[in-house]
Amino acid sequence: MGISTRRLGRKLPRILNKCRGGACPRPGVARGRGPPDLKDIMLHICVCIKQTPDSASVYVDPVTGEVDSERFVQVLNPADACAVEAAARLKDQFGATVKVLTLGPKDAEGALRAALAIGAGSALRLWNPQASEWGPFTVAAALASCLQHDASVPDLILCGGSTSDWSSGIVGPALAQQLDLPQVTGIAQLNLLKEQEPVTLRLTRRLERGYRELLEAELPLLITVTGDLNEPRYPSLPAHLAALQAHIPVLDPLPLMSDEWLDSSDEMTLLEIHAPRPRPHRIPAPDSRHSAYQRIGEIVAGGATGRQTRLLEGSPEELARALVEFLKARGFVQPPGDRDHV
């Protein structure tokens, strides 16, 4: 595994740059106290999630090519669950505030309540009847409009690297572009560096062919995480009950969005849906130049690398003697003396 290192950073959030009379402290940190304790820093984290069908419940009719949506079992997207778990761990360790955000109809509240049970502090659902036709770029614009509508952009935005339905991986990077934030994708490990100002994350990014890239990124930042970042916790029963009783407000993002995205053409054209084709099973063909006896041995071996097969012919006594010699050579049989025992 190869590792490369580099640093990713930018200025402090725009709301902090408006301070006058010296450097602007982070929220909750007093001036002139030296390196801050992370427990004194209040981080604001937002996790963008999506409710997706469980992959085991998806069925495509082989005749019509249509997806049977009545069989869907809606769950929190696995990569998004890892992002919520990462935010919950930062909340438990450093007292961060965690907010989950999604764009979806009424049943999408199931994903929000699952995130609340994991450890999120608050949730918000965005929805408009026209949103069912929006593509990933328009969805990112709606999320960005909502975040910009608040007093300030969160210090850290977490998104799943891809979803289990379309797996486009577009919403996270498009959201970073809309908010003018640095972004790091494909995060497999996440750690918050202690006693460092500004607040810095040490990230391990997954690359192709098994390579890893080690980064240090300053907040504010948007990152997308992979499904193997962590193992989401199993919420307790009180956490589940509290999540079921939590009030989830709904916001219409359409009045906050510009006409640039609403008047654009379709972002994606669906050509065909079909069930995954089975992988071809390779059947090794014996060499026609060999004898029938050798070709049978090649077929029995099945083309496996390093596998050797021998076909024995003879009387039962000769076959038994050969079998004993084979077992003795590999240590399975240790008969007393030099006499062979079957």
C-alpha cells in the first residue's frame, strides 16, 4: 500500500473574517489563551443523508425490465450511516453539534429518525413536489440553498460517497462547489488533530489499486466517506424511542433556489434498466494435442493454478498401494515399520 501526503487548507469561514481588532477566535475559545482545547471548541457539523432501497429488496422484472417498487424496503443509505456515525463520535468526544439534512418525501423521515437514533442532535427535511424530478446537481443546489439560508455554513459537512440506488457520487462534490468549500472524497479514515488551531482533520483517502493518500485539512471542509469508514453503532431502545418522538421540521427549498437550476434541462437520461448479468463461468478447454488420458486429467484439474491431478490405472491392490504412498508422502498415514497398511 502506497501513501502520499499533502495538506489541504483555506481561510477561516467567511463569518469569522468579519471580526475586527485582531485575529478572530473560534466559537467558544477565549482570546490570548494559546492553543485551544478541543473540548472548548464547538464544532458545527451537518450530515447530508438519503433514504434508499435496501439492495436485497430490489427486483427487476426480466421480461418488462421494470423495477418492482412495491417490494422496496427503505433504509438509511449505508455510506450515509457511516457519515452519521463519524459525526456522532466527534460529538461524543468534543461536544460538537450534529444536524442531519435530507431531501425527500414524508417517508424519508425514516432515514432522519435512524440518524437521530445514532446520535444526531437535530434533523431537517427538505421537500417540494417538483423535487421528484430533480437530478443530483439540482439536489445539491437545494441543499446548498438551505445551508446558506442559515446564519453560517457548518464547519464540517459530511456526505456518503455514493448511494445504493444510483451510486452517482455527484451530490457531495456539487454541494462543495455550490458552497465554495474545499472537498476531500473517498475518506476511509478520519481523525481530529488535538491542540491545533485552526481545527484540522487528518484524513486517509482511498485511491485506486490499493493506494492511500494522507491529508491534513483545515475547517471549514466537506468530505465524502466510504462505506467502510466505520461500523455504525446499534442504537439503544431509549434512543430509538426518542428518535420516533422527535419533531422534524419541513422546509420548501424552492423559494431559496435560483432559476439557473430550475430552468436547466434534464441532467440525466435513463436508457435502460436490467438485472445484473451473471458473471461468465470459465470452463478450461483441454489441449487437443494431448492424448485422451491427458485431456481427462486437465478437465479434472479444472484449470486451477498449481493443482496437479493424476489418473491411476491397475488392479485394486496396485491402486490401494498407490493411495497409501500418496497419504504417507503427505504425512496423513504413519504405519509402524516398513510394511504398508491400507
